[in-house]
Amino acid sequence: MNLFHALDPTHVTYLLVFGAGAVGGLLGLMAFGFVGRPAETRWREAASDGRQAARNARLEALTETMPGVSYEFRVGPDGEQSIAFIGDGATELLGLAPEPDGFYERFVEHIPESHRGAFLRSVEEAVTTRSHWRHEVPFDRPDGERIWLLGSAEPDPQEKGALFRGLLLNITERIEEERRREQVIRRVTDAIVEVDAEWCFTLVNDQAEALYGMKEEHLLGRTLWDVFPRTKGTRFEEEYRRVMRSREPVRFEERFGGMGTWFDIQVYPNPDGGLAFYFDDVTKRKEREEQLREREELLRSITENVSEGIYRSTPEEGIVYANSAFVEMFGYESRDELRAADPSTFYADPAEREALYRQEDEQGGLDGVEVQFQQNDGSTFTGLLSTQQVDAPDGNQVYNDGAVTDITERKGRERRLEQTETLFQNAQDALFLIDVRQKDSAASFTYRRVNPVYERKFGYAEEDVRGRSPEEVFGAETAKFLEEKLQACKRRREPLDYEEKIPLEEGTAYFRTRLAPVIVDGEVRQIVGTPRDITQRKRREQMLKSRRRKIEALYRGTSGLLSVETRDAVPGRIAEVLQEVFGFPLRHIGLVEGEMLVPEKTVGEDLSRMPEPKAQPLSEDLVATRAIQAGEAVVVESTGGLENDLDYGTLSTLAGIPIGGHGAVVVGKEAGTFDALDLRLLEVLGGYATLVLGRLEREERLVQAREEAEEAAQLKSAMLANMSHEVRTPLMSMIGSADLLREDLEEAGLEGEPAEMAEQIFRSGQRLRETLDSVLELSRLESGAYTLDDDSAYLDVVVREVAQELNLRAHEKEIQLEVGSPGASVEAGLDETAVRRIVRNLVENAIKFTPEGGEVQVRVEPEDEETALLAVEDTGVGIAEEAREDIFDAFKQESEGLDREYKGSGLGLSIVDRLTTMLGGTIEVESEKGVGTRFAVRLPR
């Protein structure tokens, strides 16, 4: 790039003058001895000659206005190099004092080492050859700033030694601009070219090479008009020349006929007097825009020529488009007046509008819903409303498209029939049109049209069905059902909905079809059919029904299992449940006896060959032993993966379900996988079997322990704890199954009784689990199995954390839960888990027994040096005086029985009382019926 790129036109002109003649003046100035000494001294020495002084003053002024620093470079006989400057600009430019002694060495030291060698070589070459010198070099000023210098000098031929006179220019801005431009050019993806002031190419990037189909070396030096003669006389030439003249950038889009391409072009003036062009091929966008305009015009033409009122709306803007029929139908003068109106005034009953919105959300649209509409003058009319949701092409907007058909006047029906063909092709559902012809007393039906969606769904092109009867298209068996529906629609003279199964190439599909009669002059002339594919919904319903039957059968079967009285009867009952609910080809039950797994019941149905059941060590690699060890269902996809010597016959896939530590259930089949629900239900069955076998074992132990009366209390607590654990296993399986069933129902979009049953099972299971946890904790407290940790706990931190956990529960009841601040941390040498349980039970009770809009306050504070006070106070229902003595007893509540107002196990306060006692504290309660309750727990610090 030329040095002048970095300068304005004034500087360029000045430098040209300087290069052509002013150097002579400068050399003359140097010859008079003004180089190498301070300016003040030089002019003082020359003051004796008035004319010379004036001339010198003009030269000094000239040097001060030049865009750079003038200098003299001399090499002495001994090789000593020195620089002397004219004027005082060197200090400002370089940041160095311009004393001649040692200046050159100091100057060179500030050139970065990476560029220093090249600089010295260029100087040496110029000195040796006595030739013109020009060099660009970075320079680090003493203040740390890096600048770029352009140095140039000419040798003095009259001097015997080496004397150069020249100029230093600061070109930092130009260098940085070049770097920025190079980075931009490398990063952009547009085609970029540059031309100089003579319209010759100076730069062509890779994208431009690909666009033009020519390499940069073939374009450089040629003019734009030579390469692209077809631009002459076009808008391209007009805009390019305007930017060249005005030096103002421009952007425009234009089609270049020579390439058949639309371009988005940006033209910018370059500092060197040329232009930079940025080309972006927008042909595809232009074509899409043209297609979109044509489509919109076609759609607008169609909608403006139909009698139905057609509109488009969005939730944010309301009605954004309405055709003329719609505006006229509602009695407005213009679209603007219609859009300004409140949409609720379009309905005779505004409440009906909200009901239609809900119906539209549930069904994904409305299909011919009869609505009483209201016109602008207050009069009403009956219309059929159909809507659907449509995504915008860019995916950023969802439109609600709708059509209103005025059915109060029958004359509009003929116009609708004439426009059927146009709307038929644009429908998003599958449509078929049947011609109805009356022959004597019977009607005949033949296909007239099917739309593109119908062709894709059913594989019948329009030319394949036109003029043919349903029997000719589908065969007699299938056509009989359709013709019966067509006869019914014609006879009833109103739309008819029905479901049907249709055999397709990929299998049987289910459709819900709507038949609508087209009545002209009082006669049904045509019938429009709209079949909608409901195969997936039907299959989901069938799957859910199957799952529901399995769950119901499982719980019926397990009720008999729970009543089994002997251990030997358990395997047989499990086998009955397996056959009734699942029906797997292989059903096997094995129980643990010592270190062996003994087969108790094995059934193989529809198996060409099955393994022989026999006792196996628990150490053997079997699917049953894997399940017992894992404590959960285990699936083996291939029996070859088991490391044992058993012959599994034709069985390929096995699943093992543990019966606690008592044994395992094994099911298998020759091929395929196991359904997730089946595995979950099998786990439930295994859990029930675990419960029964555990009960039978405990009953046997209890019979043996009856004579040991002195151990009765300890046995009761141990049994309670053991029972809680045993119940947890089937309970967790029940909760998991209910949760899975809820997810399946929600995914299928089904509501009603199945969803409510699944939700009830899930919530009841959760509640039962919480009760079991409390029972287990109480049993540990009573049996002495509960141990305390003596680490310190910060009571205020525990209170805040518990309150934060329960804040959502309080918020759901609109209860204000407040935590008082003690002002400083309250530390106590207490078991943090026990303290947390006390706080949680008290706050949960306060929230439970406080009605909506009430308050619950929790605070902890040091009462004295040895005692900390925890207070929980509410504005709840309060406790009657006669009930306060029993509130700390297990399973006690003020309201009891099946119809009690507040649900719960009645164990919370009992656990609080026992934990407080174990921690060496006390608990007090103050309450007034209908006012509230305050619990005060004092704990040692």
C-alpha cells in the first residue's frame, strides 16, 4: 500500500511538492549550517544577514508545517554515524532528546529486535551504494508506546562523505488500518474486490474468485469495465461512479443479467481514491420472496373471493387479517374499524368465547362449531366456526386461522359449493369429495376429487379414483361400511362422525371420519369426507387398557397371596398370579434354603425345549442369584452371557425378580424384550411375596417367643421396626408403578378416571411411606436403637434451613412463615439430626393446623448461658384443654376416626417429645381453641 493511503489530500499534495523540489530547499538549508544545532542558536548566528535570516525563517516555518520530521544522516570517515534534526519535532515524535552525540545508537536501541537487523541492513546498503533509502520500521518510545515510522532519504552527491537528507513520518495509523482491513477481509464470507482510482482491480478475495470463476492474478491490473462490460449503462455503473465522485458509501440490491444473479452490494470509498465492493448472492432469497408474494397474492385472491368470513389472529395482536366477507359479516365499514373493536363483542354471549378457547386448546382447533355471533349494530346471526393453529414460515409465530360461515341464509351454500375446488386443494387434512346421484329410489356414490393429503395418506391418486365407486376402489367388504355411512349422511342431511379401520400397505390404520353433506336446491348433491388418522391414539388407548387390566389382575391376585398361611403354599400362589397376569412361556419360583436355591414351582408353556429345574448353589451365576444379590429386577438379554453349565434350551431372554432374601422369581421367553411396566409389576409381586414370607417367618418366631414374657416390650418394638422395613419394599414398587403409569397417561394425553386413579395411588403411597418412616423412627427411639451424635450444632442455622424447606408448603396455603433472628449464632452441643427433626415436626404441625391466611412464627434464642429456647407459634385452630395431656402419645390426635378433619399418623409430637427427652431438654405447650398454639422447647447448650 502507498504511504499516501494514510494521509489526507492536503498532506499528499504537500509531500509531492516536497519530493519534487522542497528537498532542494531543505538541502540548501542544511548547507547553511542549520542542521545538528538547536533552532534558537542557528537563527541567532544567522541574524547578521537580514535577507538570509528572513529566508531561514521561511524555511524553518516550512519544516514545521511538513507532516514529519526532517533530518540529516551522516557517516564520518571513521564510520561514525550521526543524526541531526531540523526543528523540534523529533522530541515529540520519538520521545528522545535530539542531541546529535550518540543519538543514532539510542535511536537504533528503540527499534524492536525482530526488525532491527533488517533496518541496519537497509541503511548499510544505502550508504554503500549511495542510493535512495526508504524503510518502514516499528519504534518503541521511552513511554512504552509503539509507533510505526516511514523513513526516506536522498544522498547528497556534492558531499565527499556519506551524507543523506530525508524525512521521518509517523505511519502508525495507516499500519493499524491495514491490519484491521486484512482481518476483516479474512473473516468475512462475502465476495470482496477493490479497485483503484483508475478502476483497476487491486484485490480479489477467495469468495470473489469463486463467484467470478476467475483467479485474482487474472484480474489484477485489468479495469472493472474490461472484465464486466455488461455493467456499462446499468445501475451498477451509476452507483459505482456516484460513490467514486462523492466518496460516500452506498448499499443496494440489483440483478446482474450477465450472471443471472441477484446481489446485495455494499460499496465503500478507499483512502487511496479507489473503491471496495462487498457482494452477497441473494438470488435464493429473492426467489423465495417472489414465491411468497405470489403465494400471498393467490391466498388473498382466494380469500377475497369466498363467501366465508376468513381471519387470522395472534394472542398478542388479536385479528391481524380479515377478508372482506368477514368485515361485512360483522357489520363493520373497514378492516381497521374491525381490528380496533373488542373481540369479545363479536359473540352474543361473551362467556361462549372463553369456552371455545378452551375447546380449541384441547382439540387443536375447532371444526364447524355452531356459534351465535353479534354484529356491530347489536343484531345476531348463526355461524359455523372452524379454526386451526398454523406456524409461520420462520417458526417464530403461531397464527390462529379461522373461518366463519353464515348459515342463517341458505343462498350462500351454492357459492360455497362453487368454491369447493379451490379450498379443497389447500386443506391441511385429508379430504375426499363424493358425488351423490339419485337413481329411482336408490342413491349411487362415486368419487369426484381427493386432495393431495389424501393421496399421500391412502396411496390413491385422484386419477385412480375419479368417477369410481367405493366398491371399485376398496373392494366390496370395505366399501359396504363406507356406503352405509354415506347413505346415513344423505338421509340425515347433517354431518356424521364415525371411526373405522382401513387396511393399508403398512398395516391396519384407524381413522375418525367426518362426512358433511353439500346441499344445493334442497338436495344433497355431494358429500365431503375428512378422515383423520387416530391410529397412534387408538394404540395408546389399547396399551393403557392392557396395562390397566394387568394392574387390576395383579392386585386381585396378590390379595390371595397375602392370605397364604404356610411357606409351602407361597410358590404355587405366585405361579397362579404369573399365569393370570403375565403368561410368560417360562415361570419359575425358587426359594433359598441354606446356601442353595431350590426350585419350588416351574411351568413351561409353548416352549420346544426348556432347562431342567434343579437346586443350585447361591454362588452359581444364575439370573435368580444375580437378582437376589442386586435386590432388584435383573434382565439377561442372552442366556449365553451367564457363566454356568446349564442348558437353557430354546430360552433366549430371562428376567429375575428377587423375593427379598427368600428367593427369586424367574420368567423367560425365546425371543424379544421385557416391557418396563411388566418388570415393575413383577417387582411389586416380588415385594408382596417378600412381605408374606417375612410375615410367616416372624409369626413362627413370635409363637416361639410367647413364653418369654419378660422380653415382650422389646419384641414389640423390634417387630414394629422389622415390619416397617418389610412393608417399604412392596410400597416403593407400588409408588414407582403408579408414577410410571401417571407419566404414561400424561404422555398419552388421557384424563379422567385412569389418571385420577393413578394419582390417588401415587399420593396414597407417598403418605403411607411418610407414616412408615415415622413408625420406624419411633420404634428406634422406643427400642433404644437411636444413637445421638455429640458434635456441636448451630440451632439458628437449622431453624432457617428447615423454614426454607417448608416455605413452599406454607405458601401453597397462603400462610406467612416467619423466622425470628437471634442476632448471633446459637451453638449447642446437640445432635443436629435430632434437632432438625424436632424443628421440622413442630413447623409442619403448625402449618397443617393453621388455616389459609394465618401466620407461623419460629425463633431460637439463648435463654441463658446453659439453655437455648426454640419457640414455634401459630394462629391455628388450637388444642382443647382436655386433649393436651395426650398430644405427645403415639398415634394420638385431637380429632380421631375415619372422618377426622386433619390427616396424619399422630406420631410427630410423640417423636418430638422422645427426642427432646434424649437431648436432656423439656417441652411445653400453650394453646387456646380457635386462637392458636405455642410450643416452647428448652435444650441444654
